[in-house]
Amino acid sequence: MIVYILLASFLVLCLGVIIFNQRKRNQKLEKLLAYTNEKLERLQIHFGRFTPEEVIEQLTDSDRAFKPTMRPVTVLFADLKGFTKMCEEIEPSDMVNILNGYFRCMSKVLTQHHGQVTELIGDGILSLFGALRNNPWQVQDAVMAALDMRLALEEYNKELKEKSFPELAFGIGIHKGKVLAGVMGNYELSKFGVVGDPINVAARVEALTREHNTDILITEKIKVELDNRFVLEPMPLVKVKGKSEPIRTYTVKGVLKK
Amino acid sequence: MAELLNDIEWSEPTLPIVHDLEWEAEVKADIGRVMDIHMRTSNSEWLRKTILKWPRYEAKEFPRKLADICTLVAAQENACRYCYGVARSWMRLWGYSQKMINNIERSVQMAEMDEKERAFIRFCRNLSRSNPKPPKKDRDELIRLGYSELAVAEMAFLIVNQCFVNRVSTFLAVPPMDDLERLPNSFLGKLLRPIIGWKLRKMSWTETRPLEGDPESFPGVVQKLLGLPAARVMNDALEGALNSNGLSRKLKILMFAVVANSLDCEFCKEETHSMALECGFSETEFNAALNTLSSPHLTEQEEKLLSWTRETIHFQNGPMQSRVRELALEVGDSMMLEAIGVASLANSTVRLAVLLG
């Protein structure tokens, strides 16, 4: 009888130890899971600075890659004038601060107008409208963004002047067309990007701002989608690299209020 | 990325409370308590009624547990601090464990649920998010798993119903209900949980009046809900919004059209197009208004509200609440309130139509 009682007690004890260990293990696993979750959330937040949030969401929430697809987008390319010369005259650490401030101001305006800053190339900004979401107003958004960038730069220049830094001047080129947008690259290294002729055209049009001595230039494709509130002035036909025909551009003077 | 309760950006209310004693008595008779949101919406007849009824809609075609989960998931996806806090507290008072709520919020350990529940939660998240578009394939998946078409239609309605309430609450920045949020963890809350939970369940509401008239005459999206109490509920809200005097009918139709175009809903694009022609727009005028978000038929204030409608499709709370506050100063509180209601309803209607249309 005593043997049975001892055996039963031993079995109960063993069971208790197993349950206790299992609970401890579960608690450990739950802690690990919570820690991993927190880490993943932090990673998503930080990663958002390098890649559009929509892309991250699609990549983390499903096993579908953000496959490149052709879509009509409006491309805005902005570049600082005289930047190389300025770099020679200003301390690199000051130049980085000036540039960071400029990017901050411009990105804010672009985001407000539904633009998505896709790339910062040196002192250049490549922004797309309608690349990630359907946007029937992408042309109007891009031009309004450019006009507000003009105002934002004026404000930023006041700040620079107070700090005795030279003022900045930019050129903006806007064009519309179909581009391939999505995550590109190989397994080791890939990034969200866009490829297509409209990107090159927008960059060429931006370069024409120096020739035409203006700050915002749009192409014919943009002009036809704007209504008569936008005050435009045609520029002479110019031949640009990579295009067989000369292209017509328009400078954007402003927008009329109702 | 869905945020957790304490990470949600939330400001002070954007529009003031307006006391309407008659309305407050009606609310009290119905649910026993007048909440902040009922007073902030009291200036719009149709909106206040919709806000009182919609969150309490009781689903007929699918289990209550899924409806409860839907409320939480939609509020989290839409980052509505007010609704998220309420949904969390209600779930706790209804007896759901904190662990289960945490798991749903973090989309983890879904293995504890069955395949149908997991598919439903995915459906809720994707439809609430609607980025880039409401997911038709998720709807087909639910039907494949054995839910009837009517059940899926009701699920979709319940989600967009929550999205409507989430949007209105977010745009108004309704203050979170701190007392309710504290209740589940308080001694009294723990002690009286079954009774409080039962009382809360008793607040549920469903439409019992049938939708009368020629089915062909109802808006397309209502036709898709025929056979459900939701048909009448949706029809009443749409009629109320379109017939109210707070904003011009032309502006309201354009607001619906803007959302339809943004979410690329062919079904709603056609419907708003016909409605626009019926109410006095010419074909050219309507297209121009949509392309430029301005029209000779609209005042400057109305154009501002039309442009703002675009912002209501995908938004961040902080900038949106600041924008509503600025706009309210320009257009006035009552016009802003009406616009909040119409834009929220347009978002819900179009999302539903993309899915069921």
C-alpha cells in the first residue's frame, strides 16, 4: 500500500515538475515573442526612412514581393543650381546641414501634395506622384508641389541668410509617362525604384531651367492636363540629349485663386 | 502598419460639443448614457442618428465573436484612438482574455484560431486598410471557406460601418473614454464584469423595419445588401446624407465621386456620374470638376472641402486633425461636421461597392 502511495506521489511530483517546466518554457517563449515583435516593429519604423511605407507593408504582410509593374506616374525632378561650386566654398559639415535642412523642407511639401520622395541623388530629389497609389490628380499635385517648393525655398533661404550662409536656388523639371515601379535587384541587394524614359526626360527638363533662366519647367504632356488656373509661359523649342525631336517646355508662373 | 493603442497620435477635439437637450434625452432613453461623440455630432440630424445606431449593429449571418473581433481590428487599422480604446474595453468586459486581444492586435499566434477566423481577420485588416484597393480575393476566400455570400456581404458591411465610425471619431478627435478604459482592470470592473458585459450586449441593435419600394430604385450598394437588415441601414444613411441641408447636393455628389475615382471604383464612378447629371452638372462640367477639384457650381469654401475629401482616403491622424481644425475656422463648424459625415460615408460606401459591386 505504502509503495503505491509513494509511487502515486512520485508520479504526481513528476507531473508537477513537468507542468512547472512547461509553464516556465512557455513564459520564456512568450517573452521572446514579445521581444521579437517589438524588434520587428522598430525595424519597420526605421526601415520606413529608406523605403516607402506602402512597400514595407506589402513586404511584411504578405509573401508577395512588390513586383515591378508599369504605371502612369508624374515625375518631379529637382536639383540645386551651383551646388558643386558651393561645396568648394563651404565646410563639408555645414554643407551637410544645409542640404539636410533643404531635403527636410522639400520632402514635407512633396508629401503634403501626395508626392513620394523616391530617391535623393546628391543634391537632387526624385519624387513620384501616383507610383504607389492610384492618383487621378497626380499632374496637378506635382505642379502645386513645385509651386509650394518655391515658397518653401524662399523661407529656407531666409533661415540660411540669418546664419550667413549663401542662398540656394533650384531647378525643377516635371514630366508624365509610364514607368516600371517596384522592388528591383537580386536576393542579396534590392531596393524600391523606378525605371523608364519619363525619369530621364524630367531630369533633362530640369537641366533646361538653367538655359531658360527659370525655376519650374513642365512638358507638353503636363500642360495638357492642367486647367486654365495655372499661369504658364511657353519656352522656345530645345533639343535635348536622347531625344530625336526638340521638346517644348513651359515655365509655371503661378496659380490663380478663385 | 497597424499601431498599438498607446502609439496612436491623437489631438484635442477639432469641433466643439453642441448641447441639444431633446437629442440627449433621446440618446439616454436608447442607450442609457450620452457620450461625447453624440454631443459633438448633434448638429447634423442624419449623422447623429447614424453614429448612435451603426456601432451597435448586430450581425445576423455570422458568429458574434467575429463581429467583436472586427470592431477591434478595424479600429486598430484605422488608428482611431477613441474607438480602439472602446473596442478593447468592451472585449475585456465581454470576457475575452487580455492575451487573446494582444494576439489579435499583434497578428501573432493566429494558429490558435481556425482557418475561417484567420481568413476573416485578414479580410477585416485588408478592407479597413484598402490600400491599394479593397481586396476582392479575400472575399472569394471567405466564400471558399464556407461562408454564404450574404454572410460575407454582412461582414463587409460591418467592417465599413466600423470604418465610418472610426473616421468620424478621428476627424473629430473625440476624447478617449478613460473611465471605460480603466473599468476592465478595476476591482469593480472585475467583480461586476458579467453584469456589465450583459448590459453592454443589451445595447446591440438591429434594423427590424424592411426596406420597402422597388429594389431597382435603391443605390447600387444597397441593392448588394438586400436580404440583410444592413440594406435599410445603409439606405437610410445615404438618403439622410444626400438629402440634408448642411452642404449643397452638388458638393456631396462630387465628394462621393472623388472617393470613387481615388479608389478606382467603376461601379461608383458610374453611379455618381449619373447623379451629377441629374442634379444639374453638364458632362463637361462634371469631368472638369473632377479633374481640377474646382467648379463654377461650388463656392470657394466648398472647393476646399472637396479637396479635403481626397485627404480622407488614406491619412495620418496628426496632420488630418490639424487640417480639420483649420478648415473648420474657414468654413464654419456645422459645415465641417456635415463634410466629416459625408466624406466618411463616401469612404465606407465606395469600399463596400468595390468589394461587392
